[in-house]
Amino acid sequence: MATVATTSLKLDPSTKERLQKLAESRQRKPHWLMKEAIEQYVDREEKRLSFRDDAQKAWDDYQATGLHLTAEEADAWLQKLADGDDAEPPACHD
């Protein structure tokens, strides 16, 4: 079983009241809602960080090699995929 760490969270009275109302409407405890909200936030921010890192890597690769696709080439490939074709991505060029 994974170790669970306890932490405290200070909420202003208005937010605490809103949280309580949401919890009641969903038949959940406020703790469950807070935990769910934090997990969703962390997941979203990790994905955002990964996306940013991937974009930076792509930019660095482009700066180093000059290899790229035009928007038209990428759009044509994506359209094939959207149409259900199992299309390979076009080759990058300089």
C-alpha cells in the first residue's frame, strides 16, 4: 500500500462554503473534491509542461537542422488521417 501524506489547506470562508455545497450536491466529502481537484490540476500542469518541453525540443531541432514541414504539408497529412487513411507523415525537408 502506498504511503499517504497528510497536508493542511487553509480556505477562506466563502470558498469553504462553496466547496461544502458542491460536496453535498455530489454526495461526496469536501476532502474527496479537494483531492480530485488537486490531482486534475497536477495532471493538467504536467501535460502542459511536457507540451512546452516538446515544443522547445522541436524548436531546438529546427534551429540545428532547418528540417521542417510546411503548414500545407502538415494539413494535407492530417486531412488524410481525418479521412481514415493510414498515412505516413511526410518527410521533413530544409
